[in-house]
Amino acid sequence: MSSTLSFVLGTRPEIIKLSPVIRACQRRDVSFSIVHTGQHYSEELDSVFFEQLDLPTPDYNLAVGSSSHGEQTGEMIAEIEAVLESDRPEVVIVQGDTNSVLAGTIAATKMAGIDVGHVEAGLRSFDRDMPEEINRRMADHAADYLFAPTKTSRDLLCQEGLPDEWITVTGNTIVDAVQQNVEIAHERSHILAELDLDEQFALLTAHRAENVDDRERLERLLDSVSTAAAEHDLSVIYPVHPHAEKRISEFGIEVPDIIQLVEPQDFLNFLVLEDEAEIIFTDSGGVQEESCILRTPCVTLRDSTERPETVDVGANKIVGVNLEAVVEGVREMIVREQNWENPFGDGRAADRILDTLEYE
Ligand code: UD1
Ligand code: UDP
């Protein structure tokens, strides 16, 4: 039997950020299928989130796994097309900027009778060396429904010539996900005790290709973070993404003692760490948003961001990985009054997405 909607997803942030939309479908009795590309497959990046967020097991798992961009994306396109041929949804929903998003969009957009809805449309870092920037531009220009999280992202889409009537400003579904989980996280998670965190600490995530695939840059990043944290007597908790873990071990990098490497955390543990940290160091897109929503100051270890709203409200500073800039950024952010507005909406993004698609 064919579903009304089909969610094509493949990585940790897509699972988290689509969870509110999937829940909204369940509430409204909209039939859907979940097509998992298998881009992420390690338990701690994948099944742990389905369990914790109480999501149905994917109807299809394409088990594409890790490979080069071309091979991974190509294999996904062919396999998603085959699934959609039999599933025949009215709309395919993709979220974000990964290779799974690009593949889902390309496969679906060429099929007669299937529309594509891109959740988190209109983000731009203007750094065309990042694979994510290419993926999101391609997805936005091939999709039929553009769900922009903010007015800034809508304006960027309009500047690129995309028709205003295709665009809806919905807010970001991460606000829905944070609101739905943060209290539960504080009730259920024991991560602070497990990690013996009775002193003030900083949280670090770094996994982007431009930071971890270059040995010198990765070393500089770790040294800058450790020096900046030491100045404020903070230990650093680093839940290491397998991509970064692989590079640290391949390059034989000695991680400074002040940085404690831990396994990637489930969503509830991670929300507690974000909420309780004095400051967050990150190159993640989702973590820049969550720190802003939770009012924990953030320094972003990149040279650009596609989330300028976080900087505009005073929650985030883009510092790159150079020592002086990271140290200066932390000095500035750690004393910042944490009273900024959340620019990403009211936590009803998922409902607006289904309203726009007229699945009442
Ligand atoms: C991908 C996205 C990135 C996103 C991130 C979310 C692209 C181009 N990149 O990066 O935008 O921020 O997901 O976390 O789509 N690996 C595992 N287990 C897994 C998956 C990956 O060990 O389940 C390791 C493999 O060694 C693999 C490497 O991580 O080669 C990179 O995986 P890949 O999917 O290419 O990119 P991510 O770094 O996960
Ligand atoms: N996250 C998590 N555990 C971790 C690190 C991150 O649950 O150990 C969550 C985080 O809360 C956010 C999402 O993963 O919602 C961000 O994903 P990631 O940083 O992998 O990708 P990006 O947002 O950069 O694409």
C-alpha cells in the first residue's frame, strides 16, 4: 500500500530533526514510510535515536554505508528511486544538507506525481568548498516545497530566484525537538554523574570534514580549545563522532589531557551536557542552534556559518581554529549575559509543515 508521505533520512541530525514531523504525522493519522539510506549505521549515530525518540523502525534500510561522495550518493539515488517506484508517496520529505538529502531529492524530483519538501531550506554558508553547501543549494533548487526556518533563510531563497509561493517560514524543527525532550532529559539522564562532572565544564563537538580530515587543522583545533578552556579552569568533554575518532587515530594525534574523549551521546544525555556546560565549542550546525535555544554560549570552530541568526542574537561567535581567535572568542562569550531571543521559532514547525502540505 502506498504512503502519503515518505521521509528519506540517513544521519543523526536528520533523525533528530525529523522526529517532530514524524510525530505530527502520527497525531494527524497521515500515513508515511521511512526510507533510511544507511549513511549512518553505527548504533550510537543511528538506532539509539529511533529508540529514544520512540520512532517507528524504518520501512526500508538501504544500508548504503560509507564511501566517496559520488559512490555513496549514486548508490543512494538508484536505491531510493526503486523504493519510491513501489511506495509512490505524494510527497518525499528530506531535511538538511547531507548526501542523503541530495540523493533523496534528486531521486524523487524526477518521478512523476511525487513532490519534494525540503525542511531547513535556505541556509547558506557561502563556502562552496563544503559538501553540505553544495547539497543544500541543489536540494533547494530541485524541491517543490521549501520549509525555511527563518525569514533570513526565506530572503536568501528569494534572492536566488526561487518563487515566494514555494516558501513557508516554519521555524526550525529542532526547537520542537528540544522542547519535547529537554525536561525528560533532565529527569532521566545520569550523564553528569556518569562522567563525574561536579565541576564546571565545556562541551566540544568537531566532526566536519574541513576540520578533521586535515591533520594540521585538527591538531590546531584541539590545542586552541584546550588552551582557551584552561584559561577558565574548565575541563572539556568531547563526545567523538566516529569520523573524527578515525582521523585522530590515523594521524596519531595526542589529544591534550584537559579534553576528555567520550562516546557519542544519546540525545537526552547530550541535551543535558549542552544545557549544563559553561560554553560549547562546535563545528556542528545542529549544536549551534541548540546552544542558542538552551542559552549556553557557543564558539563555532569554523570560518563561516549558515546559522547567522545565532550570531545576530549574541549566542554564537565564529572563531575558526586559530589559537588567538578561539581564546578571544571564549573570553568574550563566557561573560555574555544569557538572555538572547531564540530566533528559530516557537516549537510548532512540524505542524506548520503539515499544514502547508494540507494534511490536516
Ligand atoms: C555526515 C554529513 C555531515 C553531517 C554529519 C552528521 C555529508 C557529506 N556529511 O558527515 O554534513 O554533519 O553526517 O553527523 O553528508 N562513520 C562511522 N559510522 C557511521 C557513519 C560514519 O563510523 O555510522 C565513519 C566512517 O569512517 C565514515 C566517516 O565516519 O567514512 C564519514 O561518514 P560520512 O557519512 O561520509 O560523513 P559524516 O562525517 O558522518
Ligand atoms: N548529538 C547527539 N549526541 C552527540 C552529539 C550530537 O545527540 O554526541 C545531536 C545534537 O543534539 C544535534 C545533532 O546531534 O541535534 C547534531 O548532529 P551533528 O553534529 O552530527 O550534525 P550537524 O548538525 O553538524 O549536521
